[in-house]
Amino acid sequence: MVKANEGAMADVLCERDVPVKMRDGTVLSCDVWRPKSGEKVPALLQRQPYDKRLAQAYVYAHPAWYARQGYGVVVQDSRGRGSSEGDFYPLRGDGKDGFDTIAWCAEQPWCSGKVASFGFSLPGLNQLLAAAEKPPALVTAIPGFYPQGMYDGLTHVGGAFGLAAVLDWALLLASDAARRANRPDLLEDIRHAAGCGGAAPTLALKDIPFLVEPDLMPFLKDYLEHPSFDAYWQEFEIGERFNQIGVPCLHLSGWYDSFVTQTMHAYERFTSETQSEHRLLVGPWYHIPWTQQVGAVDFGDAARNMADEYQLAWLDAWTKGRREALDALPRVKVFVTGSNTWHDADHWPLPGVTTQTWYLHSAGRANSLSGNGVLNLEEPGAIEPADYFFYNPTAPVQSIGGHSCCYPEAAPMGPMDQRNVEVRNDVLIYSSPPLEQSVWVAGIVKAHLFAASSARDTDWVVKLCDVSPDGRSLNIQEGVIRARFRNGFDQPSLIEPDSIYEYTIEVGACCHRFEAGHRIRLQVTSSNFPGIDRNPNTGGPIGMEAPFEWIPASQTVFHDATHPSSVSLPIMPT
């Protein structure tokens, strides 16, 4: 048995590299932090592939802090990571491993018999997969900043490959993978690749280091080989497991997190399809870190990270029966960007939200800030000229801020001034007049485009922005649809060149107040690189063509009475 090390901690014990045997005999390794007092305490479990020695303390309080609050914190290296045995494949078997680890926690002499789980990103999802296995000792879960699976919102966005997020995530995993493979020769390549901000514009997906070669992480190749939402992805989905998760959950997210839309959809399903108590906390944060400074915006002291205080109130209620702190908190607490205030509610979607349709207009040249694109509530007339632009895969529109993973130094994240891309002629700009009164958007924004392309496949990218009186254009949300997936991510179908199709684009979740005097702006283009991979416009296997095979496309966006391109905004009364 690993000996507890009292060290410099006056009131906390730490046991490191504690072995826990899974049902198949594989031994996973844990660090355990608990009070010295010897009292029986609830277990607080985090299972993660990012080094148990760090315990995701780049956003959460140190495990010793939770131990001081009367919890035994168990942080486990996922199978095949850190000091745990086995082979790593994200989320594969995490439900069963989580079940076995929860049972082990409950049997420990220091444990009260009650177990809670927490963690964000992949650990947010793996604890839900474990909860679906119905471990008897699990009384609550706190999933944070999580997708509903590995496909939509993580490896793919609107059917396009989430290049920046996958590459940054792969590089986070690469060093430990190289160590376990005894490949120290790769460490220098990893160091040079990390923080690069995305792949070079001259590389096809199949040529980007660490996606396919070297073969350190074979799951990445599998992701590329399954561009559609086929049976392969079902293993990692919450999907039909929602009604199997019976424990109460506190859900955490941030408006600039890559998974916020997925998290909000999941919250809606939990509250409508299950009987357990669920609560929601959403700040203005991006994936990492959770701070008041996000991209180019300081959201003020109100936006500080208070997730630990919320989690403690929740944990005390469900593991110790102390509800006073929790009952003083709202069921839903969301930060309203723009006004930079918190809003408390009993439900999400927020009560009182109605859908408002804003239509695209122009005199036939909405290209760039110099164009004549307009966004307003008036339905388009019978005859209104379409807008045109060329999309060249070898010169994609740059990602400036946005929703990605995992660190802002390495991937485009957060609100940023968009004017550097809005000067491009391959970006259509539709702006409202200055608002006479504020407009509060709270919910899932969707765009409806009627468009044609000279290509057999292409992408349509939509970005919602807030334009201040001084002209600064800040991105609020963005979405994309890969044309071949217009009928569903499981139903790829190439388009007929120069034919008009209707596209529904999930721009995403937000809670933003456009103040009086500001303008609502919609960008429409066909790339967002390196946030997503470029569509080569060929209709061929995704990511496999070399750059000399890529072709430019002539793009047309229609907005007339027959083809009323628009954006649907969920509006809260102000």
C-alpha cells in the first residue's frame, strides 16, 4: 500500500500512485488527497488523461483545498495515460473504468460511502458515461465544458474538421504518448509544433504532423477516416444514455468554450427527460482558463472564476445533506456578455424568450466593410440581387478569436476585433442600422442561407458580431455547415454545381446584450482557418487531396422573396 505523505501539509494527507484494479485486471493509478483528521468523508473523483499530478488545477482549486473542506479527492490517470496501465483511446471503456473506480472509492476506509465526480472537457463527458453505468455509490456529478460525444462540437463542427482544436488537443497528449512509446526523438518536434496556432496553409489534413504520422495516437487517424457521423462514433456519445443518468448534476460552461452549444443542448435534455435536479453556471470564459480577461475583452470583476464555491455548495448538499448554501443560489446563473452582468433564472432556455428573424439584404455587393449589405427585420422584396464571392482554399479567411480548444495561445479563442477579416472581399457583411434600444439574445442562434456554389462540395461559415459605435466588431458566435452534410451528419451527399440549396447553420449558443447605438452584424463566407479545415471544393475524400488538387469556387448567396436568407435570434425582453 502506498504510504501517505504528510509533508508540508498540516491538515491534509496525500497518497500518490495508489493502484486501483479494473475488472479486466488493468491497474490504474490515483493520487488521493484527504483530511488528516481520520473522519469518514465523501469521495470526490476526477478521472482524466492530462496528468493526475496536475488535477486540472489550472481552473479548479488544488485538491488539498477540497480536502480541507472535508472531501477525499481521488485523481486518476486514465487508462494508458500517466502512470496507469493499458492503452489510451479517448473515452473507450471510460464508462466501465469509471464504474469500477467509483466502487473502489466507496470501499475505502476513509470514505463515507458517497462518491461525487467532477472534471471538465473530456473528464466532463467521461463522468457522464460512468454515471450511465449506474454505479450505486455515485450520488452526483459535476460535468464542465463538455461535448456530448467525440464528433459534433469536438473533432467536427458542422461536418467540417475542427482542425485547431484537434491539433492543439493532440499536442497536449503527444508528449506522454512519446514517453510511453519510448520515442524521445519526437519531443523536439512536439515542442516546435506546440503553440503554432494551426497548420500551415500549404498542408492537407493527411500531411499535418501528429494527426496521422507519427502513429503515436492511432485514434486521430480513425477520426479522419470517419468524416460522417457513422456507427463508429456511437460508442462515445451520451446519445440515448440520457435517461440512464439518474444522478443530479451541476453543469458548468463558458460562452467562448468550444463545447458550449453542446453543453447547453445537453442541459436542456437533462432537464426535460430526467427527474433529477440539474443546475447550470455559465460564465463568459473560454475553454482554458476561466478568467475575466477573455480574448480582447475584460468582462470585469464580476466575471471572476467562482466555480469552486459553486461546486462546494453543490457537493455539500448532495454528499453531506447541507443545502443552505445551495438553496441560496439560483438554478440557472448565466453571464450576459455586452452588459457584463449576471442573470439568475429558474430555467434554461430563459423564460420569455421569443424567436426573431433578421433578414439579409444588399444592392448586390455585400462584399467587405466597403459593401452595401444590410441586416434588418424586413422581409426581402420579390427581386433583390444576389451576392457573389470567390472562395480560394489556398487563401482561407483567417480565424480571429472564436470557439476552440484548448489554450488561447495555440488555438483561436475568445472575442476579438474582426475588422482585419471584414476588409476581405470574400467575406460578405450584413449590418443592422444602429439599434434604437438594446437587444438581448439568449439561446441558440441559427442561420438559414439560400446559396449556390460552382463546386461539388464547399463550406458556408456564418459569424454573429457586435459592432460598437467606434466600429469595433466583436465576434459573439460562429457556425459552419459542410455542404455535403446539409441533410445530416450521417447523410453525406454532394451538391450539384450552381444549384440553389437551403442550408441551416447552427451558429451556436450565446447570451449577449447588443446595447443601444450598437449594430448587429452577420458575416458570411466559406472558410475559418485554422479553426476548421479548409474545404478543397473537390467533393473528394475529406482531407486527402494535396493542395495542387484544390480548386476555387464561385459562391452565391441569395436573399429575395423566394430565397429569404436570414438569421433567427432568440430574444429576451429588455
